Amino acid sequence: MKAIFKRTAAVVVAAAMMTVSVACSSEKNEESSSSNLVGNGPSDGLEVKEEDMPYGATMTSLKAANNDKVKMDIDFDSRYFVQEGTDYPEIYLLTEYLEAMQKRDSAAMEKIFYKPFLEYSVKTSNFESVQDYLDKYIDNLETRAKSQIEFTYAVVDTCLNENEKNELTDFEFVDSKLDELAGEKLSDKVKSRKLVYMDVSFKDSQDNYYMLNDTLDYDISVYIYNIDGTYYLL
């Protein structure tokens, strides 16, 4: 759970610059909208296939107003995430995570995270419980904003998968810890692994808006694992 194990800004930037992962899915749904974020495209007649473009070259938006499966508006590069019909189950988990943090809802957190790993992360980060972690995280934000806050929008600005170097992802450590916590070779049941970084906007009671990475100097980051057909956050 990288939201607890904070990475330095330099590593986040390196990950964003170096990611050239193969897209996990190239399908689009009716709610999707794509835009080229890297300028007007290659010059001199050079054509680059969409699947060869780095993360963020095309972005998709899901709006809470017309999709009750997302808890807030979120942008992401849909080529890198699983699409099941018109659904993005991994993206839905990310918005549920943010909502659970917003509401300080430890039960919701324990539902969407692989619970043994969540408890391990909380304990090794010197929090008394998941609830203690949520309370202190949101208390910190509200102290800085001098107000109650509300998350309003998220963007997944980096997605790293198994094609990346382990020093950027730590998948080997996560897998070994999963095995240790489960008391079995649980990593053999992992069907996909992702590490995502998100930036999140939030507002205070006076409708002043802030960006989370500007406030805390790091993006929220979290693992998405498919374990034996079920998606979990770690």
C-alpha cells in the first residue's frame, strides 16, 4: 500500500518518465473520450501506433454524474486497465478507495483491500488500526486546509505493470509478503499486477480547491492485484 509507504518525488517522476508498458486493454466504451496529450503528433510523416505510445498519450474520463459505479470523476489511460464490457473494475476500486478515505470508512477499506496486506501495512507504518490511519490522514489534510474537505476529482497519472523494472514497482517484495501473510504460494494465483499513482483534487468548506500532491508533496499510490479472479488493492 504505497499510500502508506511513501515514495520520494524523484522516484515518482522517474516512473512517470520511464513507463512504456504494453497496454492492458485497448477497448473503449461509450463514456470514454480520448485526447492526444503529447502535442499534435509526430512530424515528418512518422506515424506511431496508439499501443506504442507511453501512458497518458490518450485519456478516458468517467463521470460520477452518469456512472453510478464511480464515486467521483476520474481520468485515466484506458489502454492500461482491464475493461469488462463497459466496466473498468480496477478504476472503480480506485474511486471506492478515495471515497473510503473521504468518509474515514475502515470497513469499506477492508472490503476493497486484501485485508492481511492492509493490516500489515498499517502495523509496519506505526498506526494502531486502519481507522487510526484514516483518521490521521484526513486530519492532516483538514489541518492544512483549516476546514473539512471533500475529494472532488482524481487522475491516474502513472500506471506501471509487470513489464517495468522491479526497482520501480517492488512487485517481488509484494509477492513475497503476500505469500508470507497467506501461508501459501498466493503469488501463483496472481493474474495481473499494477502500481498506480494518482493525483486528487479536494475542496474546503469555502470551495477553495487544492491538489493533493501539492499539499503533501507526493501522489497517492496503490497496487491493484488480480488474485484468483478477484481485484484487490494493496
